[in-house]
Amino acid sequence: MNTPHNPTQNRLLAELELAEFHRLSPHLELVDLARGDVLYQADGKMMYVYFPTTATISVDFVLEDGGTSEIARIGNEGLLGVSLFMGGLSSSGRAVVQMAGYAYRLRAARLMEEFYHKGPLLRLRLRYTHTRLTEISQLALCNSHHSTRQRLCRCLLQMLDRSSSDEIAVTQESIAAMLGVRREGVTDAAGWLQNLGIIKWRRGHVIVLSRAGLDAHVCECYATVCHATSRLLPDLPTVPRAGTHAWRPAVGLPVPVLYRPGAQAKPLWVRGI
Ligand SMILES: [Zn+2]
């Protein structure tokens, strides 16, 4: 493993005040998430909150007929597990890893302890919740008013924003599940974008050839959600932030360890101090 990992690669953790960050950091566990890993089942108990760094997680609703529709997508700008600090102990949707990568997880019980400090993390979480609600409302609007072509552009742009390259590992089936449409609808929209020279879709991979092309055809929902996210972290008090300091665990405290969900919580790798 060559890439150094750091909790401040998650923007919410990077915005914490140093004192708060030092309280939390010994409890953060680095997890290696594979595409398709299910982190929460619908109505399942939420044992952890997840702060993605390089992974992207989709939250979707599963209907009785097996159909799905994505209600949120979470990358390094956010966290998975918002409903825990709003009093919910189980997840209303299913959370699935959409792009493989890493995240830090924190035990739900530890999060609630921190909640009672009523510090900056509380303010940050409430603001983040507001942003998520904006995104969910906008997605509901988008699903009922905008075309599959426009929604595919939105979906690809949001994935591109969370990707380190112009190539995204995703299948047309999973896009159809995210958008809650038939696969044929995605095939039609993808063919249209390919004919315009905006994307190239190989088996299981999309290469974005022209971001400007996606921008030109996307509905306004993409900009609305971007704007809500950009207002998330602007004006906390001027104190040292975790993201502005080289991170290392406090001396004498346990270091975060890497787990693979479902792998019997066995450490695969321990971060050096
Ligand atoms: Zn839309």
C-alpha cells in the first residue's frame, strides 16, 4: 500500500477544530471498501458512521418489486449515517459502495458521546443534514420532472466530481438502478451522449471525453446541489482546523486500523505513527 491515508482527506473531518479532531481520531478506523459492499441494509441497524475519503457510497430505496432508486450519493464531502444523530437507529435506505476506495468509520456510540459535547461537530452535522435534505428534495424533483438524458448527465457529473480521473467504473445496470429507470432508457441516453462525442462507454467503464458537453445538457439540479454543498463549510470560527495540520494520532493512543467489512473485523494493516 503506497498511498498515505489521512482522515482529513474527508472534508468534514478536515473542518473539525483540532481539539475535537484529537478526541475523535483515535476512534477512527480506516476501512477498505469494495464496489458493491453493503454498509447498511434498509431498516438495518447502523453500527457505524462512515466518512469516505476516496470511496463513493450510494444510498438507495429498494421497492417491493425489487426496483431501486438512489436518494443520495456520498463522497469525501460528507458522511454516511446522518439519521443516527437525528435519533434514528436504523437506516431507511440501503447503503452500497458505488466506487471502491477508502473511508474512515466511527462507532455510532462514540458519535453520540461526541454529540453531547455540543461542539463544532454538532453544528457541522446539522449543516450537513440541511445540505443532504436539499439534495434529497432536489433529486425527488429531478426524478419527476427531468428526462433520463438530463439525469444521466447529472449522475455522470456527480461521479466525475468524486473521481480522480476521467474514467469511471460503472455499468449501465447500476446507473439504471440509481436513476430508477429501465436499463434500455440508460442505453438510449448513453448512445445519444456517445454520438455527440461526449462520452465513450466500454464494458463497465465510462470515459468522459467532454465535461463541457455534460454541462451543456445537464438539468439545473446539478448546479443546485453543488451550490448547497459549497455553502456547507464556509464560516466556522477561525481556529486551527484538522485539515491544515499534518495528521498523526496522539502519543499513547491507539492508532486507526484498516478493516474490511465482513472480514471478521480483522486488522489488515496498521498505520505507522
Ligand atoms: Zn434534474
